Amino acid sequence: MVIRLALAGNPNCGKTTLFNNLTGAVQHTGNWPGVTVEKKEGRLKGNKDVVITDLPGIYSLSPYSPEEVVSRDYLIKDKPEIIINVVDATNLDRNLYLTTQLLETGIPVVVALNMIDVVEKNGDKIDSKRLSEILGCSVIEISALKKKGMDELVTAAVNTAKSKQTSAVKKIFSDKTERFISEIAAVIEGKAEDSLLRWYSVKLLEKDEKATETLKLDAQERNRVVEIVSRFEKEFDDDGESIITNERYNHIGTVVKETSKKTRKEKLSAS
Ligand code: GDP
Ligand code: K
Ligand code: MG
């Protein structure tokens, strides 16, 4: 059985360094049709049944930049068996914004907490076990540069892919917003695969046009969605996309606070 493993993460989080470690010399570069963005594909060293795709660096799964469109189409339409979400551990809050969205795709995710060498050098601490519990997926500490944690990461990714175990769905939004997500889900049930129901429900609340088109809703369903979204926006007196973005950041704020501790170097050197 071939396992397709996608590397997803922010720009400069270390994806290509990791990709080169995992694939060695066996790699080629190809252009995605219609866009200027490149994906790289290679096979795992020592296991030709694992095909690894290095996706363009992105901050979000919104449909605005070509990088986002390429990465998002690959994940939502081609559905790899497993995502390794490469996270720059020195920029946890910024990187987790994408992580929370990847977890909504229903594809199993393993987080590679990269640049752990820098975290350690700075004397900072990340509780990766707690982070794993909160996110609902495996979190493996690695340093792609120093080739640390490579075997553990591959083992976790392959095992997760083989077990077909989707990351536990975590309700990260406010109770109120979660109720709107459920309302939308009830309308579009059957139009989207079960594993993507939450992803599409959130996207519809964000008024994501690309996602809406893909679903091919009939007129009645479209009207019900419009009605729900307009109640959602009225309730919060804000735009749908902003509400979701704000609540995502709120959630990430609590996650970071609970799992990471930074050494305050500035204080030490101040006096
Ligand atoms: P990409 O944009 O996600 O593909 O990131 P790259 O693989 O190009 O890496 C960006 C920069 O981070 C490069 O200078 C890498 O050498 C560096 N880098 C990648 N992984 C690590 C790591 O684990 N530790 C350290 N210290 N640097 C890293
Ligand atoms: K780079
Ligand atoms: Mg790269």
C-alpha cells in the first residue's frame, strides 16, 4: 500500500530541510498546473511505498494566495493519507494558526515540532505531551537541521497513516460558534464527506466562496446557509471570517500559555 505523506507548514519552518532528510537524493521538482508555485515529490529513504510531497509554505488554508490554493486543493481534493505539519517551535503561536485548520480537514495529522534545538538553546520550554493532548494528535520534537527525531517522526507518521486514525475533533471555538457550526453541518450533511463536514461548515461560516462552490448545494440549502450565516454575524456583530479568525487566535493563545514557557532574556540583561 502506498502512503502519501504531505509536508505542510508556514514558510521557513523547515519543510524542505526535512524533505531532503527524508527523501535523500531521490527527488524531483515539478510544477503544479496553472500556478507558479512548485511542489516537490520524493520517496522515503528505505521505504519506497511512502511518497512525500513538500507543499508550498502557507499561513492559512484560505483561498487567497496561489500557495494557499495549491496546498488546500491538494489536501482537500487529493487527500493524502497523512499530513506532517511542520511547526517552527520558536514561533508557536503563529504556526498553530495553520495547525488548527489542518486538524479540521479530517486527514490524520502528526505535528513535527521543528527547531527544537533553538528552543533548547534559548532555554525555553514546550510541553509537547500537553500540546499533543490539547491538539488531539501526535507531537514529535525534531530538529531537521541536526537530523534529530527523524526516525520517531517517520514511525509516528506511518503508524498513524496505517491506523487511519483521524485526529480527535476538538471543539476550539466558543459554544455559541460551535452551535452555528453544528447548524451548518446539519444542512450540508450528505453534500460533503463526513470527514470534511466540520471543515466545510467552518468555511461556510467564513463565507468562503470556493468551498461553497465545491459543495454544489441546491437553492434551498444555499438559502438556509445564508440565513444561518446572517444570524451568526448579527449575533457577534462582526463579519463571519473575522469571528472565526478571532476565536482561532483566542484558542491558540490559551494553548500557547498552557504549553510553553519562554525565558525572559530581556529581563536578565536589563539591569
Ligand atoms: P521551508 O521554507 O519550510 O522549506 O524551510 P527551509 O527548509 O528552507 O528552512 C528554512 C531555514 O531554517 C533554513 O535556513 C534551515 O537551515 C533552517 N532550519 C530548518 N530546520 C531547522 C532546525 O531544526 N533547526 C535550526 N536551527 N534551523 C533549521
Ligand atoms: K525557505
Ligand atoms: Mg521550502
